[in-house]
Amino acid sequence: MRRKMRDDGGPAFPIRAHGPAMRGDCDGMTLRQWYAGLAMQALSGPAFIWMKGSKTDKVMSKRALLVAKEIPQVAFHLADTMIAEDREVHDDSK
């Protein structure tokens, strides 16, 4: 069974080889990874403040574990949504 390839938006900061000193192109991280990283930064600040509101270390560690698992999932969902919206807005076939 083949998995459908996810639209990663292409390279975020591609570097093209110019001159003898550079060998080969470098695509680096994808736009999806870049968007997810930005979303994680935005989501992590308020989440950390919420976690610090716990009265005990035991409660905080449970909260931290739950939040730490959810933030990347939400961040990549937001990144996928941003890429899909960008594709729709810039679709030349309409």
C-alpha cells in the first residue's frame, strides 16, 4: 500500500551552486518544517506559562508531557493548512 506524499511546500531556503567553491544545490529544510517551527514557537510560550501555573512538580510533569506531545502535532497541522491555503490562493488554473 502506497502512502500519499504530503505537500511539503518545497524548500524554504534553497541555495543554488554558483562557482567552483560550491558543489551541488542545497535545499535545506522544507517550507512545512519552517512553518511548523514558527508555529511551535508561538504555541510553546503560552503553553509553558500554563504549565508553570501548576502547584506541584508531579502535576507539572504530567501537564508538560501532554503539552509536549500535542504542540508538534498542532504545529504541523497548522503548517499543512498554511501550505494548502497558499496553493489555493496561488492556483493559476482558476
